[in-house]
Amino acid sequence: MQDLVKEKPFKPLVVSFCCNWCSYAGADLAGSSRLEYPAEVKIIRIPCSCRVDPLFVLRAFQRGADGVIINGCHPGDCHYSTGNYYTRRRMAMLFSMLDFIGIEKERTRLEWVSAAEGARFASVMNEFVGELREMGENKRLGDIRCKE
Amino acid sequence: MQRIGAFVCWCGSNIAGTVDIDAVTKSAADEPGVVYSAEYQYMCSEGGQLAIRRAVEEHGLTGIAVCACSPRMHETTFRKTAAAAGLNPYMVEIANIREHCSWIHKNRESATEKATILMRAAIAKLNLNKPLFPGESGVVKRALVIGGGIAGIQTALDIADAGYEVDIVEKSPTIGGRMAQLDKTFPTLDCSACILTPKMVDAAQHDNISLYTYSEVDEVSGYVGSFSVKIRQKARSVNRELCNGCGDCITKCPVKKANSEFDEGLSKRSAIYVPFAQAVPNIPVVDRENCTRFKTGKCGLCEKICGTKAIDFEQQDEIIEREYGVIIVATGFKPLSPERYGEYLYGQSPDVLTSLEFERMMNAAGPTGGVLKRLSNNEKPKSIVFIQCVGSRADAKKGKTYCSKICCMYTAKHAMLVKEKYPDIDVHVFYIDVRTPGKNFDEFYRRAAEQYDVNYIKGMVGKLADEDGRLRVIASDLLDGKQITIDADLVVLATAVEASPDVRALGTMLTASMDQNNFFTEAHPKLRPVESPTAGIFLSGVCQGPKDIPETVAQAGAAAVKALGILSKNKLIGNPCIAESNELLCNGCSCCENVCPYGAIEYTEKEINDHGNRNNRRVAQVNEAICQGCGACTVACPSGSMDLKGFTNRQIMAEVDAICRT
Amino acid sequence: MNNKEALIPKLGIITDIRDETPDVKTFSVTALNGGVVFPHMPGQCAMLSIPGVGEAMFSICSSPTNKEFMEYSIKKAGVLTDWLHLAEIGQQITVRGPYGNAFPVEDDLKGKDILFIAGGIGLAPLRSVINYVRDHRENYGEVDIVYGARSADDLVFRKEIENEWDSKNGVKVHLTIDREQEGWDGNVGFVPGFVKSLKFTPDRTTLVCGPPIMIKFVLKTLEEMGFDSTKIYTTMELRMKCGIGKCGRCNIGSKYVCKDGPVFRCDDLAKLPDEY
Amino acid sequence: MLKLPVSKMDELFSLINSERTLYMPLEKNSEICFDKWSSDASIRLDKLNTVKSPKDFFFPASENIAAFKTKGKEIIMDDIRSEIEPFALFGVRACDAESFNLLDLIFLNDKDFVDTFYESRRQNGIIITTACNEPEETCFCNVFNIDAANPGGDISTWIIDDTLYWNSLTKKGSGLTEKIKKMFEQADESEIADHQAKISGVINKLPFKDLSLDGFTGEALIEKFSSNQWEEICHTCLSCGTCTFICPTCHCYDIQDFDTGKEIHRIKCWDSCMYYDFTLMAHGNPRTSLLERFRQRYMHKLVYFPENNDGAYACVGCGRCVQKCPISMNIVKVAKALKYEGMK
Amino acid sequence: MQRVEGEIKQKAHELLKSGVVSSVLAWKKGDLVYDAAPAFFKSPNALEDMVYNGFCCSNLSKYLIEKDSENEKVLVFLKPCDTYSLNQLLSNHRVIKDKIYAVGIGCDGKIDIEKLRAKGVKGILEIEEDGESLKIQTLYGDETCVRRDILLEKCLNCKGKDHMVYDELIGSELSEETALGDKFSQVDELEKMSSDDRFEFWRCELSKCIRCNACRNVCPSCTCRKCVFDNPHSGVNAKVNVTDFEENMFHIIRAFHVAGRCSDCGECTRVCPQGIPLQLLNRKFIKDINNFYGDFQAGETVESRSPLFDYNFEDIEPNVISKGRGIN
């Protein structure tokens, strides 16, 4: 009987923070170019990647996210001139720390996607979700209360 | 608790084709705070907007969540709709269920599920929205231009012509800048002075322009619309009001050995001097370092000769305080000194010149009266070698990493001028690449190479050697791969364009960001090239990066227009989505201040009433007129006392929660 | 479910919301199937909560004689109260209680001439007693109510005061506001001074409630007028969480406001450390 | 009294564990704390003075007391209470055992408001105490008339060389003893007398054995409260919760809501009166200063609690705060500093 | 050491008496031999109880925060490592230099009484320092111990004997670098483990946390008026760790919020009642900062700016770090 119970394919939950000026527009372009990427990706619009507090990243994992990706303008292109440089350092620290306490490093990512890179946005999302599918559920940094 | 109306747009079949509108609308009704949910074919249409307005009225809505296309498309539309319905325009949130959902997902079930989640996130955020009100600030109708070169002059003239008052602050005793030092300009070979000096005079005579020469900016505070600036007018030792510019004092001055800055040190001047004949204003200045009176207390010949009693040795620096609505930076450049490159023998052999020195030598009013000669023996050179990219396109340790942009063209100009005047002189040019993008630029270069028979050699000069008074240029010919030597009588170095080194202090004063080469950074490299990221600060000319004259003038005009955009307003309306400091929580640690790209955060000592405990504390305050709302400070702040209106910590967390709620 | 557990609330529903002042609303609450959520005595409190928003202690301002619904007058002050002020009729809330002691309506107050002194929202806890006394009028002597607020707009229960309390059944109400105001022909001045000017005899049993500063000055005035602190009662408010004297917050010395209070006789209060 | 060779203790534990879950001081991740016994656990009966007191078996750091779902204006309340499994604590020190009696005063004594969560844990837990073989220099349980050589609880035990002595004190204790009696042989109380005397001898040498709490009564409340000593001793307190959380008798708690996204958990959790926000309200805070908060903790332990509970101090002299306070402040220092305040 | 204690007392006496300072922040002797509690002394008479010995572990700089609100000057004694914290506090404007008189004092390493207890030594009555060895009298007989074996974790990674900021120095010749080696060695070891093992390691350690906040409250870099974890409006406040996630979050964010400002003073580790090696989290950040952005020591100067508030155009990409890991 057990063989008949088909396991549901794992659908990772992905929170994608997108900077309003570049990546969010890049995601819009992916949309208007009808470039497919998995529906598991949910985008949150922020003014700049530097608005992403490590608390937000942890919050997403707490609430059951399987992966968090932060998207900002390419270095040098920040709408606010330096925001993404700070993001880069902060996230380097945070990701490294998550790795250090044994959270799978592939669950976090920082990407630079410009407003013109609709195709890249889609492919980054495809790739990220692909990796997460392979990794499976986030069991290490979730809050059991939010998963019950 | 809000009373939220959720509106789901079909966008014809754009959304409805993939997303089950009905399902999204129904589940919106169950979300916290939602008291009304509806769908419509085209929310952005007149009818859709009317439906929203009606719903606000009928259901007493306090917020509107629209599930439609990208907010980049219609956020403004719906904000206006909200305002028309009597709501604060910022009580609107958009769920992007078209670009981020229906257009990318084919499966109806998963697209509907995602649209529902995006809707939920928008509502979760909206539940925490607060009405936001943009700040307003007045505009002082006066502009400050820092730098009186061609860029500054042009910007000032454009602004003055538009009817606003402009002050030009120039460090040296005259306006005119680098362009005044040039002989001819490429690619037309017209006389630089002939086109510049009328502009200088225009600027001096313009009713709306005040010149502060021999002056520097000491202090800047304030923000767009009302900068407060302290200008230090250095003591000239000559009363500007009394001086009639007769020049007697200059003739009488016994000191004749001071280096002429204008001639790049190739000629000498007196201690009281005007930099050049056409200087504006034509008022001499006493160079106190070289003046005998200031050195020994004796002399005073100029004072005796002056018929108008204009000489004033007691004169002090004067500080002028002024308010400005905008500031335009036009600080220009200085040529890099090639002394650091020992291999070129600059400073060791008098026959190695920089291009600007060469430019002066070629000028009829220059140190040699326009006669080309070897400074070592006053003989006419038989062979001249021009070396390009001296200090440009180098690695960061050796020089400048960038291309200085104008050297290829001025070297071609120099070569051509030499050949025209002295066809018998051999002219060699060592180059790495010849870069000639510009109208008539390549033609110009080809004319030099082809018509004037200038010997262009793609090669790197390894070193110069002094061989019995001649300069042996040892180089590698990159095309042949061979080493070549050329004996030259004169070597001209096309030195890199370098930002004036003292502008960094100015940048700090203006809180305008600069790159590692001390060029001012533009607000956006493509779309806002003449604005500094700091509101109200504009960039004109080479202070932003190497440029030739036409580009400088074009940018100067553009900066003027941008500045006028502010000057012409009576009030500046800010972006309300800016940082806000909770003074009760702020611990005054300066973390936020450290990361603010705009200098929008200031600290003040303030009496704080913390639950009945009153004490003085150092707290952060955000200047609404300056903050652009990036949010860098909010993450730097460990206590969470700095938050971003419109994108608060709680709002973003609520979105995260809503998305992750399964 | 173990109904014995004091920390587990019951459900209630808001059946009516009345605006009292710009920042005070009175909420009528019943059990889900009608009637009061639990019986109480005048002066007792209840913990109201909206799950996820917060839980806080409020004085029950309706009289125990009202068996149909309970009332709470709530001033906007924090997260929960802000939320409640935006709530609508039909909103369910959780209620637990009743907590604390009560005014001694059945013993010490019986047969006595009573003076009520209240300031601002401080009338809310006294309203329960006032209405109890009015409903058992025969058990009590003279009743005077002195009530003051910053302005006429800040007087709570104004309609009730004017239409039902004042000059009926031998109840006298004396109103005062802090500053002159157009359309106000009553007394102007702070409560303590007003009390003094009304020349009550010190044999009255007095119930005082209002902002701490007012209480302080009223007590001083009463002392000057010769009132005996053993006949003055007041009610306290401190941060409370459990309501049952265990969580450790609301103590003044060894007394817990939620359990041993909120009603204190002033001579007892004087024995406690000054930490409230 | 019963006895058993120490070598058979594993067998005993296994037997108890089959009847009810057994907890005792175990070493795990270089920390010694009460944890679930298993045959391969690293038992540390030489270190009964665990950093964390075993109070959390009855009064856990956090527990869900209710769960709510909201839908529109509606609130749905879920019953989330679960049955407490029977359990036993082995190796509880005399002082810690006494602390449960003090907690009972708080959570059980007021018949109107019994904490039923605590109550059911208490009913289901058997406390097996063990006499302290080696009291530490930080111990002062004797000050509270607790005898480390003669501990209370439901069952008391002594480990003397190779023998475990076992004595039931309560009905609950006898109930358990009945079930495992077959493992034991009879012993006489005289067998442990020497050992008890040895322990008493050590206790007589303890640095704080003569700490006096005379005068810490309700009568001296105002004097102790108003003492200017508080200012002297509170100054370097960090306002952390270490003392509170490791204290076996501290029992302040908070009630907080946590939104899981699907429902709202109402959590009862430990809190510390040392924290600034402990008494913070929307319109003020009666204890804003460090001094007030610091004073509250010790006044509660040494004056308020005894006043409300027939003279019982809210301290058992376990010495945890003496060992663990980051700034070496502790109840002994406070008691000494305030000794003379209000003394007639 | 005794001589230094004398000099310190002398100095305190002198400055108090002359009115240069109105209080002295130092250590006070308690009943137990190892008890040296931070304390303020306000009168010359009180100085009798002042002590400076191998147990004066506390970093007193934390107590200087907002002393400026009291219009008085405080004399504070700082060991070399404590002066880094003071500098950091000065640069964060949490301490005003004018309001304090800082005397740098020599240090030859401080003793961790917990390490002695962990060795099974119970009932400690007396400890006598005899060069490199310690004689311990206990209720259960005498013990000896090598001093080095029970030095505080922070002393094993001593930053050196130089004071970074001070008004004057006393007994600096006493200073002795006690560092045993690379302070990152434990971090390195963990990094070498598999992700699973690291996870297991930290779960074991962090599950011990009782959320007493001692690590936070003692930290001279944690100076928020209200911590996000205490602020009900922050959305992340909690009194206790209800789940393992909260344990992780608290400690990640605690370390993150001081990253670039943590001078590695080791107080968090010292005060943790549960013995969690909290320094590893802080040192991981320090190590990363050093590797990615160049060597940086917080508190070396007042001017030093946290690398997290700075940037370089060519900074390393976070994805590279997390994928490659080999950037070391």
C-alpha cells in the first residue's frame, strides 16, 4: 500500500527581498517578458537592499521559509549610491554566521540584479529554487510553533 | 485596527487568465482588517477608481489594498485615487499579482495560491500603515557656484540669465580656470582666450552674479533649499573698491622672482600681481609669502605708488555668511605632477615639459612669447617626443586607473601646432591607444598623423636618458615588438587629469560623496549625472570626472537647469518615506550617522522625558529635507530606534509573516 | 478545560460602545450567550484581552446590580487600548476575573454618609459603587459626588451624571473643571480646592479615585478638613499581569494591588512604602 | 529505612524509570543539570548543586496556557492543556526540596487562585532528595533551618561510600517505595548517623553559617525599605536575570502572546523583577530606577515574603546566586548590609 | 600585585580627597576569597575594602555609560583589555572622556573560579598565589593548581599589555601577556567541522541558554537603552527562549549587533552562568572581518570605525563566502 502513497513534491518557500530600483524592476521585466520561474518565490519590495535587517532574514526562516534571497542593484549602481555596499558586508557577516552555526549556507543568497536583467532574475530564481528543492525542507532554523 | 478594502484587478485576461480572481477576492475578505473586498476588470480605469472611491465612502475604509500590476506602474494612480477619496495617499498597498504572478506562472492553481499570498502580504503591511505627510521646506533663491573655471562660469551665467542670483567662489585671484591657460582648443584650433574672456567679462558684469575671487568655502551647513555657507575672502592686501587696476604697483614691485602660477612656473612675476592680463577682476593681489613687506616689514613701494590708496597691508580675511538654495560644485582639476615618475626625468631636465607647460610655451602671451625652444639652451628643438598616458590608465599604486580622456586630443593638437609652425621639427607621439570619440575628433587626429606627418608610435616609453644634452627616449614599439630609441630635444608628457586634492575637504563639508579618485560621485551614473546624491548639490565639469571643454560646458548647463529646477520652486515637497528616529530609544551611538550617504542624520543634546524621567541625551535627528529613504541607518541601528516610514521594521516583518503563513 | 485555572479567560462580546470623551470610550460586554461574564462587587477589576494584541486590567465600572452586561470605561493609553478604541460592536474579547477586593459596600459603608471624590477617568471605578449605592439607596445616608476633569469635554458619564444621578434620591453631584470654558457655568478649579469650598463635615466616609497627583492633594485637603484616614478609601492601579497576586509585579511593599487591593483604606496605605 | 549497594543503583534507576520518568543531575555538553535518565547517561551525583535549580519541573521557564484563533471579530479558544506524565526527581538537595514548599505557598496556598498547571505537575512529581556529601563554601541552607544532612522531599536518600540509604517521608514516597521495595534490604537509621554528623561538621565550618536574618520582618519593612544601604550596594548591578532564573524560589512570571501565524499562543514565562520593563505601564513605571528594582527583589525575599507567609523567607541558601552573579552581588551581602536597619 | 594594589588605593585616596573625582570605580573585597565585586567608592574611608588581585575580572568600563548625566567625575581603573572597551564607548558617544579619570593598571591574567570548580575543587576557603602555582585550602583538604590552567578564557587570548587610553598608568610593568596562541583556533576548529557537526555543537551549547541576559547586560558594546529583545514594539521581544529558534536568534543577533564594535573583552563568556562559549560567536565575526576587510581591532583608537559601517568597492561577495568557505 505504501508504494501507492505518492509523496508530494517538496515546494520550498522562498522569500525574495527586492530593491525597488533594480531587482524589483528586474522582476517586473521578467514578468512582462513572460519568463517563468517557480511560484514558490514571493517578493517583498524594499527601497534598497540595505533596508534588509538580519532580523528579517531570521524572521523568514522562523516562520518557515526554506530560503531567503536578497536582491539589490549591482555594486556601483545603487540608487542611493552606497546602500548595496553595506548590504554586501552585512550579509557576508550574517551568511557566514549562519553557516558557522550549521545552517545550510545554500539557503541564503545575495544577488545583484539590475532593472534590465529580467532574464537573469528568472534564472537566478530558477537556480535558487532548484537548489532548495534538492536540499529539502529547512529543519534547522525554523520555529516549531510556526510550522505546526 | 484598519478598515481595509481589498480590490482585485482582472487586468482583462492578463491576470484573470491565470489567477482565479474570485478565489483571491473571497479569501481577502477573511484577512484581518478587511471589511470589504471586490474585483474589477481594470482597477486602473476610471471605473475601477470610481469603485474604490465609492467603497471608501460606503464602508468607511481607512486603507486600500489593490491586487493588480506592479506598483511601479500604478502605485501613483491608486495613491491619487485614495487622496481623491479623502484618504491619506500612503494608506495604499499594492500586491503585484501581474508581473510577479500571472505573467510568469502557467498553472492556475499555483498562480492563484501565490496571488492570494501576495494579497495577504499587502494587507498585512497595510494593517500597519500610518498616514504619511511629506515635509515641506522653503527655498532660498540664490545659488552658490564653487569654482570659477569655464564650468562654474557657464553654470553661473545660465542660472543668472534665468533670473536668479548666483555667487561664484574662486580660490585664485581671477576666474577663468584652466581654460584661460590654454592656447588653442581642439578640434577647431580656435583661440581659447578669445572664446573664454568674453564669458569672464559677462560673468563679472552680470547683475545677478557676484564674484568672490581669492576666496574659499569655509563651512557649509543646512540642506537643499537653505544651505548656510561661510565664505572666506582671503586678504588681497588691495582694497577692491579703491583699486582702479592701473597696474603701477605691479611695475614698481621690486620682487620679480615669484613663480607665475599661470605660466606653470615657466615665468616669473612680481609679489603684487594679477595672474594674467585679462584677469577678472583686474585687481592685483599681494602674494604675502613673497612680498618683502610681509617678510621683513620693510618696503611698501606699492603703497607709495598707488594713486587711489588701495594698498592695505593690514587687510584681514573676511568671512561672508550667506544662504543658498543650491550649491554647484565646479572645482575642476589639476594636472598630475609627473615628478613621481623618475624615468621621465621631469624636474631633472628642463627640456621635459608637461602638456600644460607646453601649452603655455606655445601661447603668444606665454613665457617665451610663443617661441618654441629648449629651456636648457634656448635653442630651437629639432625633434620633439610626446608621451601619452602619463599617470593615466595605470594601476592604482602608480597613478590613476582611469583614462583622462582629453590627452589624446590635446597631444594631437600640440603635434599639429608644432608642425604647422615648424614643419622641420620631427614630432613623435608614443601612445597606448589613441581614443578619439567625439565630433570631428578622429578626423582631427588623422589629420595630425596623415597630413602633418606626425609619427605615431604605439609603444611604451621605458625611460629617458640625458645623452650629451639630448634626451634619449628608450621605448618599445608594441606593433613591431622591438625596442626603439629616439633622440629628442624636447619631451612633452601628457599628464593625467587629477581632481584637485583639496576638494575632499569640500566634499566632506557638503556631505557629497566622492570616489576614491576624489571625483564627486553622481546620484546615478546614467540617469542623474549632474546631481550629487546629496540633494541640492550639483556637479559641473571635471570635478565629476575628466571632460573636454564642450562636455564641460554642456554639463555646466545641465547642472544649471537642475539647480533652476529647485530655485524656481517656492516650496520643496519631500518624500515622506524617510527615516525617523525614536528619541526615547536612541542611545546616541552614531552608528546610523556613519552609514548615511547623505549626511541627513544629526545628533543633538535634548531633554528627553522617558516615562517621567527627564534627562539630557544625545539623540539622532533625521533631516527630512535631506533623507532620501534608503534605510541603511535602520539596519545599522542596533536598538531599532531608527525606522523607515512606509517600510517599517514591523511592516516588513508582517509581510514576511504573511508570506510564510501556510 | 480546567475552569479552575485563573489565568484562562472566558470569552465576551462587545455589545455597545459609547464615546465618553475624546479619549475615553465605554464598552458594554456580555458573555457570548448574554448576561454578565461573571458576577463582581463594586471596585473589582477584570483582565480584558485581545489575543495577540495584549491583556490589561480594567476596573469594572458597571454596578453588580446590572445583571445584563458589564461596562468598562477605557482611556486610550497603549497598544491594547488603542486597538479597543478602533474595535466595533460585535468584537469578541477575552475576560477573566473578577480580581481584587471591593469597596466595603456591605459593611463599612453601610448606613454611612458617603462622599465620592473623583478626577478624570477616576470616576470609572467609583461609578460601580455609586450605582450600587443608588440601587440600594435605603442602606446609605447622604451621598455627594465631587467630580472634576481638565475640561467639560473630559468629564466621563456626563449624560448619566446629569440625567440620572444628580439631585435624584438625595444624591448631589458637584462638577468642576480645571479652566474656564465657553458654555460652562459650573465651578472652575481643581478638585482639592473645590472639595474644601464645599465644606463637607469630616464624619463622611470618603472614596477617592483619580490621577495620583490629585489623590495626593485631596488626601492632604481631607486631612486638613479633619477627615479620619480610616474612613477614606482609594483605589490603585499598577502594572498587573496575573491578577492573582503571583506574578510579582503590582506589589506595594507586601501588598498586591491585584489581590489585596485595588481598594485600600488610606491608613493602611500610609503604612506601605512609597512606591506607586 | 532501606538500603542498596551503590553498584545496583543503575538497576534501581531503571526500575523507577519504568514506573515514571526519572530525572537527575546528568552531565550533558559539559553542563550539569537535571535531565532525563537513561542507562548510558553520565550521572553526576557528586554535583547535586546544578546551575539551574530543578524548579522548572514544576514551574517551567515557559508554558502555553491557552491558544486562540481569530477570525474577523470572532475569537476561538482552544484547549491546549495536556496531561502531565508522572515523573520523579532524584538527587534533589535539601535546599532545593525546601524551595518547592515555598513555591507551594505561592501557587497552591490561595485556594481561590490555585495555579492548576503547577498543581498538576506537583501532584505528578515525586521528589527524591539526597543528602549533600560535600556542601560548598557558598552554601548557607542552615540559616533557613534546612538540614543538608537530613533532606526532605517525598523520599530522602544518602549515598554513603558504597551504600544508598532510602527513606520514604510521604505517602507519595511510600507509594513509589512499595513498587521497588524488592530491590532493597532493611537498614537502620543509626547506620547513617556518623555520616550525618560528618556533614554537620562541614556545615559548621561554612563561611556564611552564621548569617543572621533577625529583624527581617514586616515590622521593619519601612526601615529596611528606606535604608540608604540600597544605594551603596545596588550600584553595579547589571539588571540581568541570572540570579532570578537560577534561584529556586524566584517565581515572578509574565504572560505574553505569540502569534504563530495560525494561532496565538498565550505563554506564561519566567520574568525577572530586575528587568526595567517588569513594571512598565503605558503611563509610567513605579520602579524606574535600578535601586527600586534591586530593592524589590531582596525586599521580596527577605521582608515581603515572610510577612505574607508566616515568616518564611523566599530563600533556601542554595548559594547559586553567590556563585553565579556576574558582579558577585548576592542575598548574603544584602542581608549583611541591611542587618541593622530597623533594629530596635 | 600587592604593591600595585597599594598604589591604586593611594591614587584613589588622593584623587577623592583632593576632589578631582567624586567617586572611584574599582573592585571591592567580599567574604569569600575570590570575591572581588565591582563597586563605587565615594569616600576615602570606604577605600579600605578596595582590592586589586587575580580575581578582579570585571571590565569596569560598562559602568561608565551615561555617567555624564551625573555632573561628577569618576576615577576608574582599567586593565589593558578594558581600555579597548572604553575607547569603543567613547567612539559611540556613550561615555564622555571629560567625565572620567582613567587609570590604566597592570594585569597578569585573571583567575576563573569556575574553571577551578570544574576541576572538582569544592568548598574553597583560601587561595594563595605562589608564583605560577596556586595553593588552595578547601573544606575538604588542600589542593594545588597551576595558575595558567585556570586563567579566564579572555586572558588566554590576551590582547597585550598596552593600554589604549588612559590618563595615567599604574603598575603597567606588572602586565604580562598571557595569550597562549591564536585566538581564532577554536573558531578554526569549528569551521573545519561538517555543517552537521557544527549544527549539533551549537544546538548543544545554545540549548543551555536560560536567557538571563547577563551576556548582553555585561557587554560594554551592548549599550542600547532598550534592547530589541526587550521592546514589545520590535516584534522580536521575548522573555525566555520558548523554542530553539529563539535561542539561535538571540545569540546571532546579539553577536551581530556588536560585530565591528566588539573588542573581544570576553565578559559575555565569563558571566554566562551556563558556560556557553559565547566568545566563539563574536570571534567568528571578528575573524571574518579581519579576513574580508582587513585586520581590525575594535577600540584600538577612538576614531576607528566599525567595518560594518564602511565598505570597499571590491568587497567579497557573500555568496562566494558561503559557497567557497575557503577564503581563510
